[in-house]
Amino acid sequence: MPGKNHDLSTRADTIEPTDRALEGSTAERARAVVAAHAHQGDDCRLLLDMLGLREPTH
């Protein structure tokens, strides 16, 4: 598809984080899909944050 933009940093301003959390196996599957399709670590973290799926760091 010509002109398709995969740079998530340009989309961060248009996608709002959710306050609704997924639970259990649904959240695990969603994390796996995001990780598998993210182009780089920063994209993965950004998407997980937006979806409310990022695990807290210690």
C-alpha cells in the first residue's frame, strides 16, 4: 500500500490510552500480538502503554 506510515511516533498524538484493562489470558495474548508485530522495542512499549497492557517495572 503506497504511502502507508508505520511510524508509531507520529500516531502517539492521535491515539489515546485506555483506562479499561484486559485481564488474564486475554491480556497475555494481546501482549504477545503487540510484541510480535512491533517493529522495535519503543513501538512495543508505546502500544502496550496505550492499551494499558504494559507490566509495571520494579
